[in-house]
Amino acid sequence: MGDHRDASSASLETAGKLLAAGIPVALQSGFEGYVPKARVVLFEAAVAAANGLTREQALATITIEAARILGQERRVGSLEPGKDGDLVLFDRDPFEYTSHVCGVVIEGRVVAEGCR
């Protein structure tokens, strides 16, 4: 019958296996309106880091690699002169679910301060 939602071949190691095979990988946060997207995408990256990716590779799946796949790497995805300077500061490891956002910088302007 072939239900396209069948997850019988899903694996937490998929991102690592794809990257090892030379296939670009980016992670997304989902689409549910009630879910805090930034928290979910960090969780997805942390799961990938625990299942085959290095921490640097996992961070890249939600930053520069995602930008490359979308053809936006000249504008976003890493901190470099001439790129949009959006940055989130955490009180601990951003992959740790109990970490808090302590600052947000968008286009070079501080838009939020204080840990939440």
C-alpha cells in the first residue's frame, strides 16, 4: 500500500549517513504553529550530534549548510563581514535543552537582553 508517512526505515543516524556519503544536510524545525521553532531545531541538531555528526557538523546543519542548500550562503549562515549579523547568545550549551537565550542581535542591533 505504501503510505508515504511510513517511518519504518527512519533512523536517528540518517543525517550522519547522508553527510558521510557527501550529501548536503540541513535540518528544519517543523511546521506546527504551537511549537517554539528555535527550540525544536536546536533539539534536532542535538539529536544529530548524538547520532553520527560532530557538534560542528550539527551546528552547520542549521546555519551555513542550510544557507548553502538554499543558495543564501553569501548573505546568511555564518558570521562574516558583509553578511547579516544575526546572533543568539545562550547561558550554556545551545544543544542543552535547559539552556536559556540571554541575548539576540539582529542586523547588528541588540534586540533582546537578559536570560529567559
